[in-house]
Amino acid sequence: MSTKASENGVEGDDEREEEGDSEDEEEAEEEAEEEEDEPRLKYQRMGGSVPSLLASDAASCVAVAERMIALGTHGGSVHILDFLGNRVKEFTAHTASVNDLCFDIEGEYVGSCSDDGSVVINSLFTDERMKFEYHRPMKAIALDPDYARKSSRRFVAGGLAGHLYFNMKKWLGYRDQVLHSGEGPIHAVKWRTSLIAWANDAGVKVYDSANDQRITFIERPRGSPRPELLLPHLVWQDDSLLVIGWGTSVKIASIKPNQNNSANGTYRHIPMSSMNQVDIVASFQTSYFISGIAPFGDSLVVLAYIPGEEDGEKEFSSSVPSRQGNAQRPEVHVVTWNNDELATDALPVHGFEHYKAKDYSLAHAPFSGSSYAGGQWAAGDEPLYYIVSPKDVVIAKPRDAEDHISWLLQHGWHEKALAAVEAGQGRSELLDEVGSKYLDHLIVERKYAEAASLCPKLLRGSASAWERWVFHFAHLRQLPVLVPYIPTENLRLRDTAYEVALVALATNPSFHKELLSTVKSWPPVIYSALPVISAIEPQLNTSSVTDELKEALAELYVFGGQYDRAFALYADLMKPDIFDFIEKHNLHDAIHEKVVQLMMIDCKRAVPLMTQHRDLITPAEVVSQLLAAGKKCDSRYFLHLYLHSLFEANPHAGRDFHDMQVELYAEHDPKMLLPFLRSSQHYTLEKAYEICVRKDLLREQVFLLGRMGNAKQALAVIINKLGDIEEAIEFVSMQHDDDLWEELIKQCLHKPEMVGVLLEHTVGNLDPLYIVNRVPNGLEIPRLRDRLVKIITDYRTETSLRHGCNDILKADCVNLLIKYYKEARRAICLSNEEDEARAKRGDNRSSRSAERAPSMRNIEVKSKTRGGGRCCICFDPFSIQNVSIIVFFCCHAYHSTCLSDSMSSVSGKKRPEATPHETSLYYTYDNGEVDEDEEDEDTASGAPRIRCILCTTAAS
């Protein structure tokens, strides 16, 4: 229940004086405002013609139909108005105050009664007018709801005479029937269907016009003021519920008409004991006087009159209006049937200080199509309430969804207002208005994060609204909280909006993480990276720079195609994927200054990268940067990895650093030092030896001593420190120095175990008997017998292998001499190109010879023959005759024709003359690759064998 408002503030002043604490009172008032219930009705003064009408007259009563309003005045006029207050018609029906008005259900007729004792019924659409004189002031009138449809033209009226007249039209005219009399004036009457309810001094009675009998009687509330001072108010909520407001009492009666019809159709008296046709379903007392009552869905609207505090009951002691002006504002209360206050509103009525309770009246217009569900009426079906005072007509109607939303906004409940709009209450355009006010409210309250989170829902698809709020947040320096909600896909803003947002994140170090995530998530096409880069770059050399800011700048560099700058930042940030970035964008020439960073990120990938591209970054640059790294990283280990990889790729590429590499191997990978020492020729032996001595690397010392020529010292290291006689033997064997063998034997003679091993491994190097003879007498050698047996066995095996190898060598020498002799007896034919071409078409043997001829074509015969370039038979130079030449391995050369003739004469067998080409083909030799079988075949075939004439003659 809401508290009753105090209009003059006196009560509040008294409380403040009593408590003496104005601050506490203000807090209490604020709490009361926070707990204030939402009004159920909204109010407005009726405009149109009403102000001008009431300027010269005073309103006395009102009636409402479905399409119009009737307003009665103290001047006796009845004004027909539309719902905007514009006068449609005027009836000058009476000469005194109009006390009551009533429409039929169709709204075609209006009835009025007055203190002049007359009842007038006017047709609104015709000139029909009926006037009935009763010669006593008439206070109430009710038309038959079906007045326009029925010819009986019935109505009821009553007044100070105490008679309730039931008037109807019959054959001989209108006839009055007195339904009731004798219980004082008739103060009010209402007609619904066939039921007529009226109030007099005794109480309220109900009459059934269809059955022509009285239904019930409800007594007047005890202690209520006299009816002429505080009128009773009757209203039918529906066809069976009658609401009665009298004084400070409210009763709701459920009417059940008696089914026993009257025998003669006249009114008959019903004993009180049989009055059981009514149930009082609700009854309660109010703290105010009732000046009007009307239904409000399942609740009630009560027009409350609150007298002055000083007068109390004195207000009702005289009918003369008070001139003291101490009455309070009239109030409209919305209450339930249990008197629970739902809303209370004080009306600012003009001149309320001087009015009495009976100066106010309340009428309502429930439409036939009204619907009420959950406290809300359907659009256009809301009931209207008209509060009439002498100089004002106030219209009240239920608050709709938009009023509800406006009220929530006024009281700062923006979230509830937004929920109401989203639920479909009110126009869709309200969402923009409510959203804007809600955001403004949150901004005023400095709830920037909450305001930002609501922007997607409130701004929806409006790009202009988004841009406006982006710049507004930027003006408030709160744009970073809005950035996560700015649309980038379905809705595209101007480039400037996105750039301003990114700059706002970049300039605030606490939002650099958000900047990075935003740059990665936003499509780069929606903004230009240059303004953002320009805002970030000045911060790189300040204390506010963060890793996230650097990475965001690198991403922006990538968007702008500045891959080398992005690489530099990624290297400083130690990004693991930087190597893929280098390969993707071919940035090998950009790694000069980032050697240390790359090694620290992933040395396994950095080392091959720098080794492979040593033409772009020289070993000297890599080594200098790693040495300068100092304590930032394990630079010496990185140097070792790089130089080792460089040495494997090219042993000479890092020769300037081999001295350093010796020390690095000794520190990090001693096993690889000896292979390095054996492979490299670019280190200083003395420095390397010092390092090996310092690191106690014995085998490396042996090798270095050997290279330095200190073989005896090396041998001493092997024997005395390593104690490995086998290695000593191997070392001495490689030196090929007999004195060194003597030194080895000398140092081993005093060590029996070494003597035994020496005996086992010197076979093939030394005579075992020599060693045995050098062994001192009495020296016990472990496993001597077995070792001697092994020495003898190995010696025999070695001797056998030597003999076998000698035999094989001799046989190979004989075979090679024979082959050489045979080859020397053959000749090579040197022919011209035509002969060579013809030879290619010959047999296989001739083809093989011709294929090798081009390689011999350019040989200088003069340089290969003993004849000085002349034929050894005809002594003509070979250049004179264009014939083929046959050259033997003995360096004698002949014309093929001369040799053929000579061979024929020597053999004594005259062969048929053949062409030079046939002869050359017949005697062609294939450069000495013909085997013995081939020679045998030539001999067996009977073909003549060409031989050097000079050598053959000499031999013979």
C-alpha cells in the first residue's frame, strides 16, 4: 500500500520539528520515494470547450456514454461533448442546477433532472424532447437501458418528495408509478438490465422490473453523515454486482433476483425474513469520505474527499460552503475489495479548498468490448473516468505500457523499463528512446562497463548510434570498456571509429592486453593501421611500453606490409614462431642484429638458419654479437653450436675462430674435440695443447703432441696416463719411427702386462724375437704361453698370406706383359671423315673402330710417329696423299696402301686389289681392347695379320 500524500506539508514540518533532524527526514523521504508504488491512472484536464463553459458556469454532474459525454451545470444547461471536450450540443433544459444525468445504452437519449422539479429527456439525433414536471426538486434519474429500442420509454426518477417514480408510455400517454416512498428523499438511482437500485435515507433497495418485485434491501451504514450532506453512490459493476459507496463505507453486493413472479404485476411487500436474495461479497471502511466510486477491473476507483483537520464533522453541519478554505485536495484511490491500497493520487483541482464532498462527482465509461487481464486493458478498450468539480473536469484512464515505461524511467528504474520494452510493451520505437536514456543514466552514475555491455542490445543495427556512442565514450576517456562490444562483421562503422578505439587502448597501459586481442580479432580491412602505429611508436622508448603493446604494433606492421619491423619486434618478444615468419616473408637479410634473440628463442633452428645463410650474415657478425651478449644468455654454448654447425657445413668458413672452437669443444663437447683437431688445420697447436692440458683431455694431448713432433712425450702420455698399450702401439705404428719403437719397448719392459700386450700386437711391425730377447730375466708375463702361441700362429698366417700375395702379384705381372705385347702388335687406323662415315655402316668391329676415330682424328701424326710425319715405306708426308694411315704402338706409321702392298709382297700371296677403305676396314684395330679369343678367331679365319714391317724385319 502506498502512503497518502500530504499536500500542504504541515504534517511533514511537524515531524521534522519533533525529531529535530532534517537530514534523517530527507533520507526517509528518499526511501519513501524509492518505495513509491506506480500509479494506476493518468490524468489530464479536459480541454476543448470545457474551460470556456466553466468560466461562466459551474459543473454539477456528468454522465458518460460510449461515444459522448453529458455535462450538467448549476445554470441548468446540459452540454453534450466529445471525448476531447468539444461541445457538440447544448440543451437549456432547466432553470436550476442539474442534479443528475443518464444515457441509455445506445447513447441516443440523455435524461436530466433538476432542482426546478422537472425531468427532461432529449434525443441527441432528433428533435424529440420530453419534459416531466414533479414540482419538487428531483435528485436522481435513470433511463431504461433499452430506452431507444423499446416503445415503453421507461425511466425512474426521484427527489426530495421521497417518491421513486417509475414512468412508462402506455396507450393513453405517459404514466407514473410510485415504486417506493415514505423513507426520505431519493438520493441516487441506477438501472442495469431489469434491476433498479436506489438509495434513500434508510438504505439501498433493489427492484426487478422484469418480475415486478423488490429484490433486497441494504441498510444505510451506521454513523454515516446525513445523505443530503454526503451523498450515497451506486454503480453497477456488471449485471449482478452492485457497488455501494456511502460515507466511509464500501459494500459490494451480489444480486440474486427472486424467481416468484407477482400475481397482479404490482409492487408487493416482501417480509424481511424472506430477503435472502443478496450476498455482501465485500465490505470495508475507509479513512476518507467517498465522493464517487467506480469499478476498475477487479478493483475499485474511489474519489476521496478529505476535510480540513480543524473542522472534522463540522464540515457536514451546514449546507453552506465553508469560506475558510481548509479542505485538502481530492484524491483518487485504487483499492482492492479488501481495501488494499494499490495507488493514491492527489488531484490539483482549482479551488479545492472551498469545495464540499458533494461538489465532486465521478463517472466512468466501461466500453462493451473492454478486456482486463493482468492489470492491462487492450488498446482502445481502457475505461475512462471523469472527475467533475465546479470548475474542472479531469479525465483519468488506466496507464498503458508506455506510461508504465515512462514512470519507470522517471524513477530511475531504467533496467525495468528496458525489460518492459523488450517484452513487447509499447511501440518498438521506444527501445531507442529507453536505451538512450538508460545509457545516459549509467554514464551519469559512472557505470561505464555496464553501459558498454548494454550497447549491443540497445543500439542494435544503427551504425550512426554506434559511432555517436563511440565518440561519446572517447570524450569521457572510457572508450576501452566499449571496445569489446563494437561491431565489426554484420555492422560496419566508419574507419575513424575503429581507429579511435584502438588508439584509446594503446594510450592506456592497463588496456594493452585488450589492444592485442582486439588487433588480432578485428579484420584489418575495417581500419587503417597507420594512425594506430603513429600513436604507438612514440611509446616504445618510454617506461609505459609493454610486451603486449609491442606485439600489437608488430601485428599492425604485418597488416601494413612492414615485415622487417614486425620481425624486429617479434625477436625482442622472443616469439617461438618467428622462424616460420622469417621463411614465410623471406626475411633472411633482416636477422643481422637479432642473432642473440634468435639463439635464445630456439638455437636448434637458429643455428642452421645462420649457417645456411652465412653469405648474408658472416660468421664474424654472429660471433661478435654472441660474445657481446654477455650474461644475457649462455653465449659460449650458442657459439659452440654455431661454430660446430659451421665447421660441419664448411671446415674453412670459420677458420678464424678455430682456436676459440677448440676451447668451446673442450667445455661443451669434449668427444668432438679430437675429430675436430684431426680435421682442422687452422688452430694454434700450442694453444690447443694448453687447453687440453687444462681440461685433462689425454687423447687430444697425444694427438697434438704427435702433430707438434713430440712423439716421445705423446707416447709417455699414452703409457703413463692412459695406460692403453694398444693405442700406444697404434700411435707408434703411424709414426714409422724405429726409435719410437725402441722407446715403447723400453717403457714397457718394466710392466709385465704391457709386455704381454706388446707381444700380441707387434706382429707385422716388429720381430717378436727381438722383444723376447729384450725382456729381463725373471720377469713374469701374464699368459705368456698363450701369447707366444698366438704370436707364432699370427706369424705363420702372415707368412702364408705374404707368399700367396707374391704368387698372385707375379701371375698378374706376367699376364699384363703378355697383354701389353699383344696390344703393341696391333695397329690403329686413322681415316678421313668420308671413310669414317662409310665405316659406320660396316660390321660391328669396324663400327667400334670408327666410333673411336673422331677422338684420334685431331692427333698430330708428326708428334706420334718416329718417321716425323712420313710413311716409313714411301717416305712421303702423310698430308700429300689423301689416304688412310695405320699407326702401330711402336710409333711406326704407314699409308694403308703402302702397308698393304708391302704385306702382300712379304707374304708372297697376291691378294685381289682392294680399295683403300676396304683395306682399312679389313685391318682395323680397336685401340687395343680386342682379347685373345678375338685374335685367335682372326688367325683361324686365315685373314692376314697386319704387322709393322720394320719391327718384323728387325725381329726376323
